[in-house]
Amino acid sequence: MGVFVFLPLVLPLSAWPVARLAENRLHPRTATRLLTAVAVVMAGCSTLCLALLMVAGTAQLPGNPLPDGWSDPEVRAAVPYDEVAGRAAIPALAVVAAACARTLWRHRRVTRRARRVLAGVPGSTVAVLPDSTPYAYALPGSRGGGRIVVTTALLAGLAPAERRALFAHERAHLTARHHRHLLAAHLAARANPFLRPLRTAVVYTAERWADEEAARAVGDRRTVARAIGKAALLSPRTPVPTVAALAATGPVPRRVAALLGPAPTARTWPSAFTSVGLAAWGAAAGALVSAMSSANSAVTLFLILHAATPL
């Protein structure tokens, strides 16, 4: 396997430039999809390589249930770094698995509790709660769709046009299923800490995507900007712990500033002759090299262990 098994662990660093540039220079829809895809691929490859290192390290532990041929000196010579990196990968993979499991459990617990609370609230798509705490969020449905949850305190602080902008924003979250992008980015960051900048960027671009959809539906970018600013001032936090799938407003001042400017140009892929294009191609190349390295390491380890396994 050689050094190829370590490349996917550090290649997420190649995606850092595009995380920042995509926020400002790509259409939010394109940026969200691009950053999520890169994060998922790199997280999967780094986790696979941790698992490969774990197999190599576990084979050297006394009393392991693996075939004796896997700990043969010739196998150890063909699989370098097994003594240090291989054994270190065991607790590292356990931490990754525990962090991802905790994120999934928390996501499921919060969404289930929210659905249970809203079970008796009238309205199939919008649930208005008589609450003195102002907040709003989009609750994804179990079979698609979902509900917009908003309190009377928040609605009382918004003008009619701003209310329409708020509903359009939350509806855009449900229509585009932004909770899936956000959850995938959070899991990727749990799997590899180097992917945290991409997670932060996805939180922002998903909100910007919903902002632009709301502006298109309302027909007035300034109205959406006012609605976002007022909602942020009225509801600095939600009343219960939430995950990204429920409430993640992102940097509100940057979102308002973007709405006060011209609408972004929709592009499927940026030009390679721009800074964001170079960063995007660099991130895509990093993801491709990460996939090739992990595949090469997996095939190599499989062939070595297959040859060392007695028939």
C-alpha cells in the first residue's frame, strides 16, 4: 500500500480554497452540491483507509481472530507502517464511528421529538405555534415534503411581505431537501476534521440557496433581506437544541449583504480560467486522487491478505 493509504487522510486540505471561494463566487445551488459531493467522497475515502490501516494493525495484535498468515513477516514487509499507524488507526476509527453514530442519533432524536410535538398542531404544511419565543425552521418529512414551523411571536414582528419571504425561504429548504446536504456535510466533518471548512461553507451556501429561491418567489430581494435581518434579531436562538437539518442560519450579515447586491449567475461549473474555477478543479482532483488512492490500497491489501490466507 505504501504512502497511498495515507493520502486520503490529508487530501481534504486541497478542498479548503474552494470552500471559501465557492461561498462568494458560485451560485449557492452549485456551491452546495459541489461542496457536499467533495466532502462525502473525501470522507468516505479517508474512512476506508483508516479501516485498511486498522486491518493491518489488528493482524499484529496477539489473540486476534484473523488468520495466522496475516501476521506473517512477509505480509508485514508488504504492508508497511503496520506497527504504529495500523494500531493507531484502531482507536481513530472507533472515534470516527462513535462521532458519526452520535450525529445520526441526535438528528433522529430531534426530528422525532419535533414531529411528536407537532402531531396535534393543525396544518399540513405550516404549523403556527402560540409561543412567546420567536423562531422558525423547516422540519423535513419522513416521506418527503415536511412542515414549516413558525411561532406567533415571530410572525407578529414581521410585515406581511416579510412573512411571505420567510415562508418562501423555509419552503425552499424543504423543496431542495437541504437537510440531506447539511447532514452529509456534518457526517463528513465528523469522519475527517480537515473537512470542517466544507461543512461551514455548506451551512452558509444552503441558506443562501434558500435566500435566492425566496427572492425569486417574492420578486423583491430587499424584502427578503429585511425578513432575514428582522428574524435574526427577533430570534437569536431556537428554544430547543437543534441539528443543521432544522435550524442553521449561517452568517446573517453576509446573507443580507448578498441579497442587497445583484442576483448570482447560475452556472453548472465555473470556468477553469478563474480563481474559483481553479479551486474547484483542484478540489475535484483531490477527490479523484483520494478515490484512486483508497481503491489502490484496498485492492493491494486484499490481494496480499488473500495470498497469505491458507486455503
